[in-house]
Amino acid sequence: MGGLDMKLVIQKVLYESNMKKDQSRLNMPILQLKTQPHEFLTDEEIRMIDESKEGMEVRVVGSKLRMYERPLWLKKWHLKQTDNYVLKTN
């Protein structure tokens, strides 16, 4: 986690399902990303996320350019119609 180059990855409307405490995730469909995965992840990170059930620990900067205190986990879910990146708290 030594990244220095911030990128806008996604900008989306949050719905009730995005904010439910029992969901603990933010779904990011690849087709909605503002930045392509190879522009914000290294090849090694992409491979790690693709091959790991746990995903990769990441730090997130919010809309007010403040880094969230707790790290999140970036995972990739393979769905029937598209792949999604998912930020999870656990």
C-alpha cells in the first residue's frame, strides 16, 4: 500500500442496498468504472485479486479527500453478465 497517484475509480449513486449494515459492501460493476483496472492496479495486484478469495487490503480516499481510517478489502466477483469489483469491510 504505497500508492501515491490517486485515481477516480467510480462515481455512483448510492442506493439503500449499498448502505445496509448487513451488506458491508460497495459493488462496482466493471462497465461503470471511470478508470480501467490496469490504470489503478498493477498487474500483480490484478492477478492477486483474481486468484484470491480474500482479495486485497486497500485504503480508500473519500469525497472530501480524506483517507478512511479502516482499510477495506477489494475483491472481484465473477457474475453471469459482468465482473464486479467489490469493496468490503470484512
